[in-house]
Amino acid sequence: METLRKPPRFSILGVGIHDVTEEEAAVLVEHFIREGGPHQVVTVNPEFVMEARRNPAFRQVLNEADLAVPDGVGILWAGRLLGCPFRGRVPGVELTLHLAERAAERGYRLFLLGAAPGVAEEAAGRLKEKYPTLAIAGTYAGSPDPAEEEEIGARIRAASPHILLVAYGAPRQDLWLKRNLPRLDVAVGIGVGGTLDYISGRVRRAPAWMRRCGLEWLYRLFRQPWRWRRMLSLPVFVLLVLAEALGNTFPFGERRNCIYP
């Protein structure tokens, strides 16, 4: 099989994130499917980076992932400031829709795991409406509790999907995939956070103009005020990136290499 050249991976506060566009990420996932599994994909935003700083197990998962996409305007801002600009943002919702479209065209099967009871089924229905030929191998809420892993694993293996979308929220979904993906006979596993809530229609997304302006976080805070505790880490993220940028700047504007090993 032809070897696909991996895109460069930039280091943002110690977390390696690939410089990929949405289209390139979808092509890589399709390559993973043809190659066979397991391959783990993570969608990294500033909250992920801050969690990784205090959670070594999560940091290891992110840095060992086969594909880490830049999800979040804060990641793009940090890349520019650190001298390694990403070419675009890859939001989890858009990546999921893009992969569903490709799956419908090529016959790949999806399994939707997680979110609140009923959400995965509703999201599957919406995806089928949008892509009528899409094959949904299965849906299940379950939980990331290790006690349920055997039952969930049996469901997934019986369904035999190509792509497993897990919506337990970070870091639980990504740690769950790291533990379980090698024994699920699935080519690609992706932690998708609140994506199923958005696709199902249970949670409204920010208007397009707010997403373009990088203000989706503000809209989410307005609609889900309970998120304020999680967002307290964002000002710290900004300060840490600024400190690293100042420390990495040589005289005459030269910068150190920010490519992740």
C-alpha cells in the first residue's frame, strides 16, 4: 500500500497538533480505513491543551494519536504567535459531517457512541436524512465507566463499523478510546465531544458569522453557562502562549523550531 506522507506536527505548549485542513484530515482518515486499524484521532482545542498540562495520561494520548487536528480558534492564534501557523481549523462537527459524506459515497459504516440517551439515535437520523446512503452500523449511549467496557466492546465488534465516533467529552472519550480501540476491530476511533448534540439538534450551534469570527466559545457560554468553570483555563492558556512566544524569540526576530518531535 502506498505510504501517505504525514503532515507536520506543531507543538503548542507541549501538545503536538497536525497542520491539516479539513479535506486533508478526511483523506487521512480514509487512508487509515484502507490501511486497517486501530487509528485514533483527536480534536484539540485550548481546553485540551490545558487539561493535558495537568493530566499526563491525557497528554500522552494526544501526543500518541495518529491524527491530532486543530479544533479551536485559540489553537490557530497560538500557532501564529509561536511561528508555526496552522493552515486552517478543523472543527469536530465539520469533520464528522465531511466523514459522513465520504462514508455514504464509499460504503464505510459509522457507529455513534455516547452523549445522553437518545442523542446518538437522533444524530444518526439527521445524518441519514442528509446522506441517505450512509450506513449507520449502530448507536449506543453507554458510559465511559470501565465496568461497561466489555458490553460496549461486544456491541461495537458485532456491528463491525469502519469509524467509531465517541461522544463522552474530553478527556474521558479519548482515554476510553486509548484503552479500548486496539480490541474493537475498528479502523478509526474519533473523540467528538458535543458533536452529536449539535447534529441531533438538541444543542444549537453559534451563528455562522460568530464561528467565522472565532466567537463560538462566547455563544456556547451564553447558551450553556455551566461551562464557565471549564473556560477559566482559557486566560491561562493565553498567558502561557505569550510567555512561550517571548521566550522563543531570538534577536532579529528569529524563532526556534516549533515542530513536534
